Amino acid sequence: MDLFDKCFSFTRADDVKKLGLYPYFHPIQENEGPVVRVDGREMIMAGSNNYLGLTAHPEVKEAAAKAIEKYGTGCSGSRYLTGTLDLHIELEERLAKFLGYEAVLLFSTGYQTSLGTISALVTKGEYVISDKENHACIVNGCVLAKGGFAEFVRYKHNDMDDLEKVLDSLPEGPSKFIVTDGVFSVTGEIVALPKLVEVAKRYGARVLVDDAHAIGVIGKGGRGTVSHYDLTSDSADLVMGTFSKTFASLGGFVAGPERVINYLKHFSPAIIFSASPTPASCAATLKALDILEREPELVAKLIRNADKMRKGFTELGFNIYPSPTAIVPVIVGDVDKAFQFWRQLFDYGIFVNTFIPPGVPPNMSMMRTSYMATHKDEHLDKILEVFAKVGKNLGLIK
């Protein structure tokens, strides 16, 4: 059999495109945050992870432009060699202080952060233990560690009793590393971190929390899951994050003890063999952090908007996940109906994300909506109005 046979036999996407229901890879022509231009017309964005709406903030755009003027468009080298700028050091120090950790290490993407951290820390004979609904970047980081002969096991989603059973079944000697999302990206649920930490300490396991969807969203001033539960930074040994959401840029980071960060600098292939984050990315992130620290009320505004939508969808009769974060999933059911729902929303000027299996369980296809601090009530009311219309059209609500 030829390697490419599976590529030529994959026609599902083409079939959906022919029906005019394909919801992916639609190019955005202009982006002002809550409003975007697609196919030459304005649409309300209800699916972005631009949680504080800072990608269109004039200060953020100006900071990125000035960084290009000063440093050029790229670093042309890894952090390990010629790719470290004073901007990288400044951002690492600022983030460490903001989160209350000793040190931070930057990666070029959030996805790469997971791969580069997990695979470098968990090696032959050691155990990495992952929530079954962790993001794909965590799963692939664990798989990469397994390829280096580490042991990879999983526990039931956000089930700390099952986590304890898993840990209890493992041999006592080898090191153990528990990895979890802080806010789960599909449902918006928050990990039961206090219980997880309690179980981890009982079994001598270290903990890594991926706060990609938590920083700038929950916790004091948007400081993430540890802060949300009023825990101290030694509760979660390491915290990962990304710049592609709250921080309106591109890149990722891991925060933790200085000795651990120093080890990663010298042993993570994702650092040693990748070009470093661009000057514009770092400068935009720094300015977004400035704004977050200066205007913590943006976090409250974001949650107010998401809460309004949770209440509105529930009152309309939709089935939603009741999370307390910026993510508000509206359950549609089967795949075909989800594609139809997306198409009608799109035609009415609402841009959302369609999640289908295997990204979600069977018969749990959804419109995964998410909100920004910069959404106005007029935007949110329009989204609810259109959802009500489409929901009735498709028989999902009365």
C-alpha cells in the first residue's frame, strides 16, 4: 500500500464543502476583536480565544511595530545560541514576577511548550500521568516522553479518586509527574486543583498545570488556576501558558523553580533546536501584560460577558456546559446538525467554532463559543438572538 493512499481516500471534508457546510479554514480579512470581516462582510466573532480583546489594542500593535523597527522581523537562531534578545529576558522576568515563580522559560509556541517541557523532564522508567481530556499538546508531550521509554498512564477526567487509584497502582520507586489543564479548552471546566495537589503530595508526585485558557481569565488579576483557588506557587510545581490567547501574540512559557527552568534550558530539544520567539511577539506580549496589570477589571468584564451568555443560552433552552470561564459550549448533538447549525449562524453573521468527534464524545457535537472583555452588550444580544432563531429552525429549542 502506498503511503499517500489514505490521503486520497479521505473525502469527508470535500463532501461537507460541496454541501456548503464546511466550518473550517475560513480566512478573516480584517479583525477588530469582537467584529471581523469574512467574505467581504462584517461578522460578530464568538469563537476567538482573544479573551481580553488585546489583539486590536493600539498599544499592543504599536509595541510590536517598534520591536520590528529595533530588532528586525526574526531572531534567526535558537535561544541556546544567537537567538536570545534582551526582550526575551525581560519577558521571562516579568512573567515570573506576575505569577509568583522563581523563573520562566519562553518557547516559540504554546504547543511546543508542552512537548518541550514534558519530554525533557520525564525520561526512561519515570511516569507521566495525564487527565484523559487534556489538550492534544499535553497528550503528544506525554507520547514523546513515552517514545523516550517513559511510562504514560491516564486517569478519568477531573476525577481525583481515580487519579489516586492510578497512583496507588504504580510502583513506589520511580518519579511521577501529573499533568493537567487548568481550564479545559473544550468545556471550560476548571481542574479540581486543591484535591489534585493533595493526592500528588501523598504520593510524592510533581504537578504541571497548563494554564493556556486560565491566565487572564481566572484568578486574582487573571493569574490563573493556582490563584483561583488561593493556593501558593509551590502547590503546582510548574505552570505552562501561551501568548496566543490573553496575551494577543504567539509563543509559550513554563514557570517554576529556577533549577528546573535551568535544566530545561539545557536539555529541552524544543529550546535548543528551535528558533526563538520573534521580537514583535515578545513586545506584544509585554505590552499585553502591562495592560492586564494596569487594568485588572478587564478580567471581571470578560467573565461578566461569559456569564451573561451562559444565562441567556440557558433561558433560551439550550444545553450548555456550566463552566465559570470564558468558554461557553452549546451542545447541538449529531455531526450533521452541528454543521447545519454553524452554517445558519454564519449566514446570519455570527462566527463560532464547531467541535465534532473525535474532539468531543459521540453525539456531543457543539458550538464552542468563547467571549472577550471587549464584547459589548449589543454584540452579545445579537448572538443570543441569532442562536434562538437557528435553534428553533433546527428544532433544538422550542
